[in-house]
Amino acid sequence: MNRILITGALGQIGTLLCQSLSNDPDNFILATDIRKPIKNTQYDFVQADVLDYKFFVKLVTEHRINTIYHLVSILSANGEHDPFGTWNLNIQSFQNIVRLGKEYKIKRIFWPSSIAVYGKDISPILAPQQTEMNPETIYGITKLAGEKLMNYYKIKYGLDIRSIRLPGVISINAAGGGTTDFAVEMLNCALNKDKYTCYLLPNTRLPMIYIEDAINAIKALMKTNFKNNERIYSYNVMGYSLTPKIWADAIINKGYKLEVDYKPDYRQIIADGWPQTVDDKLANSIWGWAPKYNIEKTLSDILKS
Ligand code: AKB
């Protein structure tokens, strides 16, 4: 049986990942978050701060946890308001999870990295899987540090930590504090008949993925039997790339009235430092990654509910 602990379980990815993993009778799920859920969950939930190592030791031992999905993170835009706090939370929580992995023989850990590991010196089209990386946000720096630590701990302690570099994730709920949140915010404005003021210029192009594809990617990655060196990567994945203008037009084409004006702020500089598309061939060739959702399918799926 997989006895799974999830941190950041009430976040954009955590909410759906917990539901999806809990549908499998072979999985026991212990969801944790710093916040309390607003409604009852179909799986066990404990309010907990992942910086509290001792409390997590208790959770891991009491529930005989053997797998961890560590999703807690301060994202790119929020991170810029508090670089010290962002380093502390993103890195110290990572270290706590790794330490649990080592001390309590956790068999597999998932931790998401991000396209924020790239900086504006990268070629913006099909950013390569492996290249020199110069992130320009504290969030990106913590993600790059996490990627390096993953490999360090693999060599040092033989830990099995798996990772993908997520682009902007699209779902009905925004991640909160990310630079790619405009897509979800715009969608919600269309549904609520509100006007949307976009903080990025209309033609800013960024890589995106629909939440269903992101969840499928995480699950596929965690099931793969890797050969030795294949585990060292945080794999690039993406569904499609879009601009605020393309996304607004696609929503309007679905019959929604949507008025958007554009007032770029500090997030424009962050977005300008990220690639427009990433090269995800390696994920495809090693563990069969292939997205199922394009822009049209994403919108149809979100709007049907
Ligand atoms: C953000 O915008 O910060 C995140 C990301 C791309 O990692 N969605």
C-alpha cells in the first residue's frame, strides 16, 4: 500500500492531486496544509506547518508514511515581496522533507520545480532541458537550488526524489501569487461578468499546462521505473503556450463577454525573463509524457462544470 503524505494539500495542485490519488484503493492519503479546509475532505487531513519538523516526524511515524508529495511553495510574484521569507519557506521545507525521507526511509518523494529556473539569457523558444540557468526571481533561485539538492541527496543518501518543471497551471482556482495566475483570474472574471485588468502586456507569451495534464504527469512520473541516470532530471513539461490576448479571445469565442485592459506591473519583468515554450522531448522519450489538452479542450473541460 502507498501511504502518502501531501504538503500544501489545499493549493491549486494539491486539491486535485489529493482527490485523484484518493480514488485509488491502494493509496492511504494524509493531506496537510497550513490552512484548514473549508469543507470536509474524502481523505485524512491535518493542519500542519511543514517547517515544524518534529510534528512531521510524528505524522510520518504514526501514519507509517512511505511516499511524500511536497507541494508547499511561495510562488514567483509573492516571493518578490519577501525574498528572505521565500528562501526560508521554500528551502527549509524542502530540507525537512528530505530529512524525513532519509531518517524514515521514505521510498519516493515528489517535488515540483518550475520554468522559473530559467532567466532571460535563455533562448525563449523551446528552452532546453539542460543548459546554464540564471533565474532572476528568488522563487526561481529556490527552485534551481532544489533541483541541485535533489541530485545531491540522491548521490549522498540514495533518495528517490522526482520532479517536473511546471509551467503556468490552468484550473478553476488560481495558484495565488504566481506570475502565470492571469489565465485563471481572467477566466473567473469572464464567469463572474467582471472586467479584468491584466498585469501583463497582451502579447506576453508563456508556457502553460491544464491541471488534468499536470496531475497525470505527476502520477506517471511517480510510477515510472527509471534506469539509474534518468532520475536526475526535473523534467520539462508543457501543454501549450499562450498570451493574455490569445486566452481572452479563446474565452470570448466560447460565448463569454469579457473586457480586458492591460496595466503591466512588476510581474511583466518576471514574465519577460521566462521562456515562451520549453523543450519537453526528454520527458516524452523517457516516461511517455504527452499532454492531452490544448487551449480549446482546456476551456471546454473547465466550462462544462
Ligand atoms: C508562477 O507563476 O510563479 C508559477 C510558476 C510558473 O512556477 N505558476
